[in-house]
Amino acid sequence: MPTSVLYAMGAVNRTVRELVETRYEFAEPFVIDSPLVRERLGAVATPVEEALARTVDAYRTRGK
């Protein structure tokens, strides 16, 4: 969708307005340096397979 259309829609929709603000994040892939994050913040990345399985499980059990 053209940026000009997103700006017009953003005038009446807060979510679309935020999309315009973050559009640059989707222009190119980004690389996360997990060793640096681990060293500085102590955060450990969850393996993709585990994160996906947990997300699917959460959706399946939602509302039960």
C-alpha cells in the first residue's frame, strides 16, 4: 500500500498511524546479535521451534 494512502488512513486510525511510523522495520531483514544481548542483558533466545509450538498451544487453549 502506498505511504500516502497509509498517511491518509492514519489520520483517522491510530493503528495505521503507528504502522507508518514503523514501516522502515519491514524494508529489510534485520539481524539480532544474541550473544551481545545475552552478555549485556542476560536474555536467552528461545529456539524458533519452541517459540512456535508455545504460540500455537496458547492459541489452541485460549478460551477453554
